[in-house]
Amino acid sequence: MADDRRESMMDLQEIEPSPVDETPSSSKDGYFGGDKDSEYPAQAKRTSALGLGGHTSIWYLSRIQKYSSYVFTAFAGAHIANTSIIPLITRSVPESERYLLLTRPYYQGLPAEPLLVIAPLWAHVISGVALRIVRRNLNAKRYGAAANVKASFFSSDFWPKVSGVSKLGFQFMPLLIGHIFINRAIPNQFPGGQSNVNLSYVSHAFAKHPVISYAGFTALLAVGVSHMTWGWAKWLGYTPDQTTETGTGRQLGKKRRWYIINGIAIALTGLWMAGGFGVIGRGGEAPGYVGRMYNEMYQQIPLVGRWM
């Protein structure tokens, strides 16, 4: 009997969860049949002058993850303008660098860089990891006790499923960290630091190491743009699983949304590649001392630097 009950509870975890986290706190009592006060008695009674009391940790973490992506999107907009749209308009790397130098202080200096890049990025990642841990513990409390199962932290029974958006985020993180390391950490080890990094720095890599450069930037742009596009679709309630259509039109509506979201992601990736590959990627090697310094910089890249 106990085995049957455990199998039944494990099956329940395979069902896609209802959007409890996004349910307004004012309506959660009705949603759960009035069990909020019994589960979180102290939390339900707390209030504040700002009206932030009474919410669970999932509520706060979800909003940190959501609003941090808003800020990072502003940085992404400035970045695609400098590395794709402006080069496409000028059709020249030297001409495009003039605009890059004008806007660089706004997202590569104090206080803009910590506010627009560093803080939102870490807030988004840490809140996402924390959300998974909190939800895992909640699943263990709900299903583990009911099924008489030991709630081991490392048990895969209670961990929530990884969504497609999260999978893209996990793939994007090492690519983004590598991009930041190459363009921020390595140049700081050389005289002049960040002042040496411009569009010519990227053009030099494409000219000297085309295979690695094209492969790396393709992966970075494709995964990153897809993650951000699907993430925004989720915030706007437009993913296929969030459709409100019923009956025979539901599957058609889900397919339509899937094609629209992926179409937007492909279009944005193509735009970024058009300027990045078509203009910057064809800018050629940097001459003289600057070119030799760039070679030394790229040789500092772990794993592949010895062949560069």
C-alpha cells in the first residue's frame, strides 16, 4: 500500500504545475482553499507601509528575476546598436568605433556598468537558482511527507522540471562568461586596459582565427537571443503553454506562438550577425604593435589560447 502511494505521489510530480507562483497573493487563499494562513502563519500576518508584507520568498525571487532582465535588456539594446546596427549603417569599422567610443562610458564605466550589467546579471542568475531550491524544498515538504519519502536534498524526485527557457539560460551562462572574460578580464592585464578593446579587437580575431571566432559568436548570439526572446515571451504571457485558448484551437494557437517567438529570435540573431559578421568580421587584422598586442591577448584564452 505504501509503495502504491509513493508511486502515485511520484506521478503527480510529472504533471505540469499550475501557475501558482504568478497567482496574486490576494487570490491565493481561494486558490488553495484557505490554507495559506496555516502554512505560513507568521508570514500571512506581516504587513509593511509599502504593502510588501505577506508574500512568500517565491514571490520576491520571481520578481527579482523578472525585473533584473528588464535592466539587462536595456544593455543588450545598446550593445546590438554598437555591434550591429551602426556598423550596418556606416559599413565601416573605423567609422563605427567613433559611436562606440561615445556610448562606451554609459555601459562600460561607473556607475552604469555595475547598474546595467553586473548587478542585474548576478541578480537574475542567483534568483533563478534560489527559486529552484525553494521550489524543490516546497515539493519535498508537500509530496515527501504525504508519500512517506525521505526528503533528501539531492533526490531528483522533488526538483522541478527545467523549462526550455531555463535550459537556454544554463547554456548561455558559460558563453557569456567567456565573452566577458575575453573582452574585459584579459585586456585589463595589458597596458591601457579597456581602452585597447574596440571593434578592431573583434575584427582581428575574425581575421586571425575565423573558425573559433565564427563558431563562438554564432553560439553566443543564437543561444543568448533565443533565451532573451523566450524569456520576454514568458513575462508577457505569450509562450505556447500560456495560451488561454481552449478546444480544437488550442493546439493551433500554441503552434502559432511557437513559430512567432522563434521567428523573432531568428530575425534578431540574423540582424546581429549581419553587422557583426558582415561588417566587423570582415574588418581585417589590426596593424603593427596593436595587432601584436591583440595576438598576445588572445593567447591568454584558456584551452584554445595555445593555438591562437
